[in-house]
Amino acid sequence: MLKVDGLSASYGDYTAVFDARFEVAAGETLALIGANGAGKTSLLHAICGLCSAQGRITLDGADMHGLTAAKRAQLGVALSPEGRRMFASLSVQENLEIGANTGRTGPWTLSSVTKLFPILGEFADRPARLLSGGQQQMVAIGRALMANPKVLLLDEVSLGLAPVVAQEVMQALAKLRTESGIATILVEQDIRRAIAASDRFLCLLEGRVVLQGASKGADLDAIGRAYFGEGTAA
């Protein structure tokens, strides 16, 4: 579904990602693992068209080089951003409906999103700014799903959440993983949580992929060494 070949991402003169290469199939979840500043968010931004990028990105066989972020969204790329980014003056339902502005059709509607996250149906008319952090994260994911994406990019979905709330969100993502055909890239700093939630993983260090492999049976010690740059090469 998504193929990245020789992708570098930059902000002005600063290069944040170097020569990344990977693929994500329909229905597959790829975890991006790495410390703060490793380049995880920048890699997502390059796929979305939110920063300068060199290299080749194809979505379902279509080359996205030079396309705007808006056009990529229309083709099927959706991002749930780090920090959730609620529209504070809007209700929960209005925040969700913004995700549908790409004009893409598919199985994800208000009904199906609130089935995945029932609390959002209960709080549909509540201002999004009044929700807890975990509930806002559900809105952010639901808003991205409302775009009916082919590729779903999830940036730090558990960041700042209490463990029990983070577990609730991850359980919903596990259900999404088994029931949808969406290709998903999940950014997660917690190694164990990332491995449990994914089919494959990439570990980034200072903008470079230093380790990758299947999540099932992955060597957590080797990933930990790669995470901290202790001599592991791609």
C-alpha cells in the first residue's frame, strides 16, 4: 500500500531523516521506535507532505512526489498528530466531521467511529477542549479515520496518558488492526508497547534506520541497544 524508497526529510538546512526505505502492506501495522529527536515525527511529516522531502513515496502504486498535503489527504493519507491538536472551539462531533472534509467515502462514519470509541458518542456535543487527554486522543484518531484513509499515521498516541488510559486506546487500535485493511504507521517510544501493537518495526537513531524486523519474536534487548545507539547497524 505504501512504499518509501530513499526518503530524506528536512526543515530548511536541517535534515531530520536520511535515506529511509520500507513498505507497509494493506492491513499491516509498522511501528516506528526511537528516542526523542530520532526522526519519527519528521518521517510521518514527509509522508504527509508537511516538510521538504527527497526520495520516492508511492501510495497504492501512485507516486506522491511534489503533491501538497491536501492532495495526499485526498488520495488516502491521514495523520493523527502528536499533541492531538483539537479545534478547541468545536464540539467532539464537529472535530470528527472535519476529518471527512477530504471527500473520501468508505466505512468510517460518525457511527463506526463512535462504535470504536463509545465515549465519543456520549460526549458528541461537548466542547473538545473539556475532554480528558485520553478522550482527546480518541477524537484525534477518530478524526483521522473519518477521512477513510488507505494509510493511517499515528504519532505518539500514548504520550502523556495514564497507563490505564493508554491501554484502552491501544486496545481500540488492536481491534482496528484486525478488522480494517488500513496500512498503519505507529510512532511509539515504549518498545514493548510498540512491538505488541505492530506486525513489523523500524528503529530510528539520529534520523537513520538502524534496525528493522518482524515484531513477532523480536529481540527486545537488541532493539533497546539500537534505540540507544549501542553498535547496532541496519
